[in-house]
Amino acid sequence: MLDIGQQIKKLREERRITGKELARLIGLSQSQMSRLEQGQRRIDTEILAKIARALEVSPAQFFDAAGAEEDAPLSPRREKELELSQLHIELGKLLRSERRRRHLTMDDLARKTGHTRAYVAAVEEGRRNGLEGDFLRKALRLLAIDPFQVIELEERIVRLLKTRVHRLDQALA
């Protein structure tokens, strides 16, 4: 079974596009593109959409080929885990964006919320949810982020997931 990075590389090579060319087309450095194909860099939906356009394929093709051996549908628990993972990533992006906009370093945010820099980095990267020790509440207040933005973010992710499911259903039909 190929992972998404390997599938991207396979499709790129089939189209005789170099890693450097694809990186330029989607606005990444060559090293970032290489890390992405090797599974060492996360692929967010925006990058995946850019890659799909550059390779002239449907984004679903990455998942269809990557999960071709998996005929069983996702369990409700796994679907929820994926949804939460996406929420953590998007929440991390929001926090990072606001922190940078306010010219705060990760160290500043860590100190002001009573957490470590490593913890702040993990939340911003979507690896932690930020709920431990009131971090999220403190960070939202410190960065002046309206809690309703977080709710809107979750609603947007739900809509995105519904769209993905609909497209996958169409591709399978």
C-alpha cells in the first residue's frame, strides 16, 4: 500500500515532472517537496489541492490509490479521530497566525500560558489539542481570539469533510 507522499511521487514521475518543477508549481522549496514525498512533512488540504491541480488529477486519486487495499469503510470512531485531527491542525494554524500577527514568539506564548515551548509547538502543529491545563482558554484570551472563531472553524471542517465524502462517493459510483 502506498502512502500519499509515495503516490504523489508516482503520479509526478508518470507525468515526467521533476520534484523541482512540481515544487515550483505549488510554491514549495525542493527540499520541502522531497520531505513531503518521503512522508516527513504533513500535507495539508491546500497543498494537496495545489499538487492535484499541478498533476491534473483529482485529490481523491491520492486517497483512492493510497487506500486501494482497504475495502472496508472507516469505523465511526476512526472518522471521529480524523475529524478531531483536522480540527487540531486548523486550530494550531489559527493560534500560530494570531501569535505571529501579535509579534509573539513561541517562548512568549509558553511563558504567558504557563506551558513549555515544546507544548506550544505541538499545539500549533496539530499534534496536541491544547486542552491540557487551560492552555487553549489562556491562549485564546491572550491572543484576543473569539471562542466563536474556534466553533466556526469546527463547522468549516465538518463542511469540508462532508464535501470530501461526497466527492469520494461520486468517484466510487
